[in-house]
Amino acid sequence: MRSMLYIVYGIGQDSVGLVGGITAPIASVGGNIVDLRQHVLHGLFTIYLVVDLKEATQSPEEFRLLLGKISEETRVRLSMEKYTPVARSAERTNILLTLVGKDKPGIIAAISEKLGTYNINIEISEMVAREDIFLMDLLCDVSRSSVPTDNLKGVVQQIMHSMDISTMFQTEDVFNKKKKIVLFDISQSFMDPGTMREILDLSGIGSEKLRPPAGRESSQPYLYDTAGYLEGLPLNVIDAVVDATRVSPGTMELIQALKIMGYKIGLISTGFTFFVEPIRRKLDIDYAFGFELPVDDDSKTLVGDIAPGVISDLDPQAIIEDLMRAEKIGREDITVISEMDRPYTRTPGIRLEFDMKVILDFFNQHILSRDALTGLLRSLGTPRL
């Protein structure tokens, strides 16, 4: 008996147990699921199944009524259609195209339209956009492409570059994704300007105390000045501030999506490592680089009175080269997300929410002096006020 294939697709609010709630009743009547795709997008559950009813105990009409019952029980709106598969050519040539950069309207339209004009079929696509970051993987069949792959690369890179999107191609072993890294190069403060201004107003610290020199914050005088403010700051105060810091939901979704899509993640920050390293652990990312201050192991406090040469400048290019050697990848496999050359109004990708009450309680209890609070605010990266 030939197959009796039907497409079943549905949408609803996500909750635990939906896949089982849908597939178990289908199995109970002998429906054989031969393909399944399921995703959760912004809390919205979506599912797509191809079901073979050739050995089912129910007719298609009865099966449709069963889907209605499943819909009532799971609150997932399910529909079905007869499906006649189209034979696919065995002579396919696949490439994996990856796009990463600042999110904006029109990226998907631009790439899909261009691929369509060259008779390139998008077979699988995964995409996420969170906290101003856009990431998309496209598995494409180029066997009928009207242009050679090398020419295609040039055209796609040109179009995407005009939209501030980095492009990576994988032409071999495309079902085993190459090792890739997204490196967030963040110069500005992790604390949003509104929270920082409010802390300054309530503590009576003038904004000029935080104002850095022009350009990327790696100025040695500014760093040593900041270190001086931090002299004797107890590590347990820093730990309490970090513990009270929350990662935005969008950031967590972005980090999780990157990991699922096979990326390693790095962070370069103009903040000090006593803050950057705990954030690395909180985000569970692979690499983090910042400015390091010595610690007095006996008193468990920061050492701010330091000799010249103790603080070293960060060299993003040297960091990238170190990552290439450590991970055995090429430069084209590392995508740098930086606000230095793009009009980001907030830190790209990684957003933290600070508990202002915890910080001000330390200040009001005189655990944080005005100088120590100044140094703490400056140590989170370059303030933008």
C-alpha cells in the first residue's frame, strides 16, 4: 500500500508537554510521523509534522476530528492538508551561509530575494534577532545556481556589507558546522546611562568625574586614575553588586541561540576583570578580556596604588589572533560585534540590569566612599552620559 501522507501544522502558546500531547494521540491510532519540526518563538509554540496514515485505524476524516480534540486539550490550533511529495534531485550541492551583525529591517528580504534571482533554493533557515544583534544560518541548494559560487560570494558579501552584516560561507561538509566565534567588543559601560545618571544624582557625584577621554577607553592616565579610586575596595562589595546584577532576557535568548547554532562566544570590555570575569561566568560564555587590577590576598581588597606598567592596554587584533590559534580557525570564522564603528545606542548583544538599591545602600552605609563609588562606576566600561 502506498503512503497516505498528510501535513499537520499548528501554533499556540508554549507550555510543557505539548509535543507529547500532540504526538501520543496520533500514535495511538496508528499514525506514523515521518517528519517533524518544532520551535518556540517568543513563547509561541509552532509544530510541523508529516504523518503517514496508510496503516492508521482512522480514516482521514476521523483523523481530522482527532486533531480537533487534540487542539482543544493542548490549546494548539492544528490543521491538516493532503501532501504529495515531489521527487528531489539526488544531485544537490549545498552551501551554508551565515549572516551576523546589527539587526535592522530588510535583511532577510535582501538575502532571500538575491538568492532567488540566482535560482538558489533555501532549504533550511534558522534566525534569531535579540538586543540589536541579527544572526541567521541558511542551508542553500546551489546545484541550479545561475552563477558560480565564487561570484555568488562576492555579490552576497557586497549586499550584506552595505547593511553592516558579516557573511560567512561553508561549502564543504555543511551538515557539520565549522567552529565559529562571535566576539562582542564593547567599549561603553554595561550600565545604561539612565541608571548611571540617577546614581550620580543621588550620590552627589558630578558627571565630570566619570567622563573619559575621547575615543576608545584605553587611555593609561584614565585607567590609573580609576584604579586609584578603587584602592582598598572590598571584594565582597564587588561580589554583592555582581550577584544583584541581572542579565536581560533578550541577552540570555541570544546567548542560548548562539550556542545552539554552534558558536563560541567572547567578550572584550573596557571594564575591569573583577567585574567582567563574573559576568563571563554568569553568561556561561567562553572568553572574556578586560583590564586587570591586583588584589591584596590578605585583606581581600583591590590594590589601586599601582606602579606604571601594571595595567596593559587591550589589543583586539592580538586577542583575535590568539583566539585563532587557540581554536584553530581562520579570521573569516570570527565575527566581531562592536559599537565603535556602528551607531549602537546601547551595548550590542549583552545587556545587564543593575540593582541601584544595592549600590546606593553600600554608599549610604559608608561601605562605599564617594571615591570608591566613582571608581566602581568607571570600572564597568566607558560611561556614556
